[in-house]
Amino acid sequence: MTRPGTEPVSRYGPVPSLAYAPDGATLAIGARDGVVRRNAVDDW
């Protein structure tokens, strides 16, 4: 957990959680609202 206001920011807002898939091409983004989105690393 990071300090409030220090999370990276995406087009969806603050990003408190990030994880790469084993293939290194997919990024899982966890938002504060509980939604997890998957994006291609090239798109993020």
C-alpha cells in the first residue's frame, strides 16, 4: 500500500495495485472501487 496521493494515475484514476502477467505483455490494474482491469502493456 502506498501513501494516499502517491499512487500512479491512469486514465481510470489513481492506481493502488498493479501486476504484470507472466507473459509480460498484460498489466492488471486494481482500482479503489474494487474493479480490476486488464490492459496490454503497450496501451497503458
